[in-house]
Amino acid sequence: MMLARWTCLRRVARPQVLLATRPFTVSAAIHEKALPPRRKITDDEITESFLRGTGPGGQKINKTSCAVQLKHLATGIVVKSQHTRSREQNRKFARLLLGEKLDELEKGGDSRTAIKTERARVKKASASKKTKRKYKKLDEAKAAADGSQDVDEEDTALDDVDAVSEQRPASSQNDGSATTGKASQHAASQ
């Protein structure tokens, strides 16, 4: 039993197999401009109050003051956070929200959130264009295949009509005197 334990702990050095690696690029990460830093909010810029939470979450939310409300003194912007049951996490999140709102107010289109929103919009538009190109190419390939198939089917149909008309005797061609189907069988049985 002891021997089995020692054999499991012993390591055998194995040569590593070198695999051929495919080169890849991460062009998006290299060429993207870094986001501007988040705005720091000091305690003298805000008033902080703790409120009782509302909504789902049970006794922990309804009976404790874990919701955080921040008011920026210079602008009057008020932010309330009640995302978690923890007061400290809500404080951090409320400060982030207030920082984003102040950044948008100060910088407008050059703010961190505006840049992130624009990047997401461009990415979504690029994906949409890629999807449209894909389905357009598939439709063109399908139309090309259907077009060549339609031409073949028309040629085959015309050949079949010619072959059938050549095989019929002159008396059975459609001159109005011959009947077909059940009516001709009924007439023949009488």
C-alpha cells in the first residue's frame, strides 16, 4: 500500500511535443484607443445617505439601510444604488454611476460611456453587414444554381413534349374526336 502511494507521487519527465502553431492576429485590441480613466469622486464633493431598500430581497433589504444615495453638491445629480444586499458594494456601484454621469455631463461625446457605446454600435453594425453579405452571397449562389437548373428543366420539358408528340399515332392526337380517361373506358364498355 505504501509502495502504491509513492509511485503515484513520482513524476516522469516527458518530452513535450512541439505542435505547429497557426499565426493569428489580434488587430482589434492593438488598434483600439484606450478608454479615458474613470473620474474620481472625493468625499467633499458629495453627500452620502443610506436608505432602506425596497422591492424583492426579503427582510435583509426591507429592514436594513443598505441602499445608498449619493448627491453631487456642485451639480445636484442624485444617484441611488440598491443592486446588492451589501452596503459597501452599493457604495462602490453608486460612486461608479455618479462618476459616469458627471463624465458624460463634462465631456459629452468624449466621455468613457459614449466611447464604449460607440464601439458597441460599430461592432453591431459590422456584424450586421457581415450577416447581410453572407446571406446575399448564399442567395446569389442559390439563384445561380436555380437559374441553371431552370434552364435544364425547360430543355428537358420541351424534349419530353416533342418525344411524346412523336410517339402518338396521328389518330390519337388531340383533334377533339378521341376521349381519354374514364369516359373512354365507359364508352368502350357499352
